[in-house]
Amino acid sequence: MFLPRILSNSSSKFSTFAIASLHSQSFLLPSLNFDNASCQMRHFSAYPRFDFGTIREPNDAVALFREMVRTQPLPYVSVFSKLLSTVVKMEQYSLALHLIDEMLQRDVPVNHYILNIAIDCYCRQKRPDFGFAILGIFFKRGYEPTVVTFNTLVKGLLLVGRVPEAAKVLWKMSVYQLCEPDERTCNTMINGICKAVGTLKALELLCLLEKEKGICKPNIYSYNALTDGLCKEGKVDDALQLFSSLGDKGISPNVVTYNSIIEGLCNRRRMDGAQDVLKKMIADKVCPNVVTCNIFVTAWCKDGKVQEAEHMLVSMKEIDVQPNIVTYSALINGYCMQGKMDEAERIFQLAVSSGIKPDIISYTSLMNGYCKKGQVDEVSRLFTIIPYKGLKRNVVTYTIMLEALFREGKCEDGLKLFKEMEALQVSLNIKTYNVLLDGLCGAHRIGEAFSLLHTMEDKGIIPDIVTYTILIEGLCHDNKVTQAKDLFSELPSKGMQPNAVTYTVLIGALCQDGQIEEAKDLMMQMANNCCMPDRVTYNVFVQGLLKRNKIHDAMPILEEMNARGFTLDETTFSMLIEPVVREGRDSVLFDKIKKLVPNDLFSR
């Protein structure tokens, strides 16, 4: 490409930055046509107009670019800038750079706006060194870089975590009087530092800038970046403290500020606090928007309060806020998680009738809901129609389809779909491999499962504790308890700590194999490793004891369950009925069981 070649040289003035260096290459900077004549105003009665609104995909942009470069006389450079800006908005940064490259090759006039676009593209690609080389072209060609240019470069450095170099650029801007930093410079630094190294350093910079005299003063955007960063780090109380100080600084919070605080509180399950902030927001005459409402809808759905979340649709109508697909998708997913597929379908149809097109998340949520209920035909139906709705299947969609096939026992169909994913170069993740491993283990193809483990490791997919739990369970189901114990023992050497599910799987297998003492030791080991048994663990162990007629050994476990607030599941309860009948209603055992039985089970 032509553009990389011109990046190999930069001016002596640029070398003072001593940040990016591409001098290892020795290509010459080509002579570009930047003469004044090419930039003079052309006087034509009918200059061609180009419709950028027709660009829907990269190929449309390329076709329009071809039309523009064939036009005589060439369109103004500002028209090319509009096209490139459209391509950047589509996040097609490589394409934008390719088009700039062609402009240079064809001697199409290029101005500082277009060079700024090139810098922005390289920085968005996390290649700021190339962005700085473009800065060298600014100096070489007599252009004066603006504060926008430097803000973009600072942002590029922060995106790759090069905070000291970003700070050095700010210092050079002032020392060499290249341009005066503005509020956006300040916002860029604070936002970038929050994401690169955390809020503590960003807060230090904010305090420093508050004391400094000059135009680079923190504004609401700076405080929003820091507030959002604090909330994402779980420091909601610190965010609230910063929020409460804004009035003293003469700064009015906007909808973004409130949304960050509300989301932070909702994420910490502090719904009352979130609603208090919403009331203050309305009192301060800051109108909630669809993002505000979606935060509450999502939070209520996660808490299982889907009907309360759905009521938000009524509230949104009252304040003239239109629900979007995010709103409907959250509700669809909420009902799917509760297994209420009729309600989920109702919300789906409500979105359609409201003129809102369901997205891939909507379809994926429905697929997941039907998968959990074992309705494979419905999962397959949705999977099939997705492309016909103009949507592209993603790794989540494929993974759910895989899981549905394996749940149905269709192992060969699952493996066939997996090969299709590889052929289509779907970006496979650990979740996909775990589903595949679980399917193979469920089909008693444990050898293939371990082969797949090595394959995924070779591809750079790092197994997690879920992966090893699946394999341990697969070995147990194949009556290979000794191998399962060996794999369990190897977990620390692999940098893994077993979780409650891992322990429970092995405890259940040991009980099934009659190794009650080892199972008991493993229960003790759990507590020693700060991994406390959960309700499932207790029930599995009690069931193992009861199968061996060790009712008296089960008694202290039942007491421990009661002390920790756990209840019996239906299987454990049914296994305890016979001993209770034998010992009578006045027995100690009956009294203990009565405390451990859930109300709905006891009333049957």
C-alpha cells in the first residue's frame, strides 16, 4: 500500500516528541499534489451531488468512491472528507485508510481534515505510532495541526495504556506552543486514564486540573467520565460523593451523569437508592431518556421482577419516552429466564407491532429460553429464520443451537454444526467449547472430549474451571472415579480452584461409589478452601449417606443445613420419608426434617 510508505518519514519538528518512531524504514515520501490551484474554488453551473445516505455497507462506500474519482472535474476535497467520515462512522477504519491511500496514489487533493481522519483511524485501530507519523506529514506539508489532531493522538495513546506518553504530548503542546489544550483535551485525558489505569489516577488529574488556571478546565463531561469509571469499578459511594459535590463547583449534572449513578446503584442491587436518584433527577428537571428506563428494566429483570419491569413500558409512555429494542429484548430475556415462553413471545410480538425490528439479541434470548425448556424444534426454527430476517448469526446463536442438539442427544448433528461454525470462521469462545465438551461427555465419548481439550488449548482457548468440571463429571459418569480424582488433584497445578459445582460433582460420585469417608473429607476440604457447600452439595451428600443407610451420620449434616438456611430438595425429602415413618412423628428426625422442608414441598 502507498499510505504505509509515506508514513516512514516524519519531519525534524515532529522528532521532538520522541514517541513514535518508524525510521527503520527508508521509503521516500512521495510528492503529493497540494498546490493552491487544486484547492481553488471551482465555478461550475452543475456540480455533481453525491448521496451519502445511500451508504449501507462498505461496498456502497467503495462504489461511491469509484464514481467520485471518475468525475471530472474532481469533487471538492470536503466531499471526500464526508465520504471518509461516513466510512469511519461504520467503524470500517481499514477501508477508510485504504481509500485515503488511493487518493494519494491518484493525486486527489488531500487536506488536513483528511489527514486528521487518517490519524483517527490509526488510533482507533490501536496503532498510535502510525498516527504520529501522519503528524509528521502535517509539518512536512506546511499544515498546522489543530487541538483536534492532538486530542486524537492523546486518545490513541490512552487506548493502548501509554499514559506517560499521553501526558508528555500535553506538555509538548504547551512548551512548543503547538496549540492550546481545550476542554476536550481534558475530557480525553480523564476518560482515557479511567479506562487505562483506573479512577484513582484520573481523580488525581481532575484535582490538579481544578486548581490550574487556564481554559483546560474539567467540565461535566470530565466528571461524567470519572463518575462512570467509579461506578464500573463498584465504587458507587465514591461516585455519589463526587456527584453531590458538582453543585458546589457550579456544574449541573446531565442525563448521562444520572444514568451512570443509577446504573451503578442497580448493578449493586441498591434499587431503592436508584429510585431516589431518579426522583432527584426529575426534581432537577433533567428528563429521563430511554437509557434511564432500560437500566431499570434490565435490573428488575435480573432480580426476577419482570412484571414490574414491564410496567415501565406504561411509565415510559407517560413521560413520552419511546421504548427501543433494548427495552423489549431485556423483557424477552427476563421472561425466558423464568421459563415463561408465552410471555416472552407476547413481548416479541409487541415489539414488532410497535414498528421495532427485533435484533439478534431478541432471537438469541428466545432460543435460549426454549433450549432451557428442551424445546429443540423451536430453537431450530428460530435459528433457521434468523438469516431471512436480515440478521447474522453470531457465536452465541450457534452455541445455543449446539447446546439444544446435545440436550436432545443429537451428538452427530451437534458435531456437524460445530464443523460448520469452523468452516464459516465463527469466532469460537470458551463457552462454545464447554458446550461441545459437555455434549461429548454426555454421549460417553470421553476420549474425544479430552482430544478436544488439547485442540482448544492449541488454538489459544484457555480452559476454565467449568471446562474441568465438565470433564470430571464425564469421567464420573463413565465410572472412572479414580481418573476424576486425579484430574481434580491436578487443578491447582493448572492455576484452577475448584468451585462448589466441582466439589459437588466429585462428592456425588464418591458417594455413588461407596467412598463415603472420602466424600466427607472432601466436604471438610471445601470449607478449609473457603468454598462453602451450597444447597445442592448438602443434598447430594445426604442422599449418598441415606443410600448407605447412614441415617445417624446424616443427622449432623441436616443440622448444619438448617443452621445455614438451606432446605431439602424433593429427592432428599422422599428418601427421608421411610425413616420418618419408621421412627414416628414424635422423633428428633421428624422435627429436623420439618424445619428443612420448603413450604411448597411440605404442603403436598
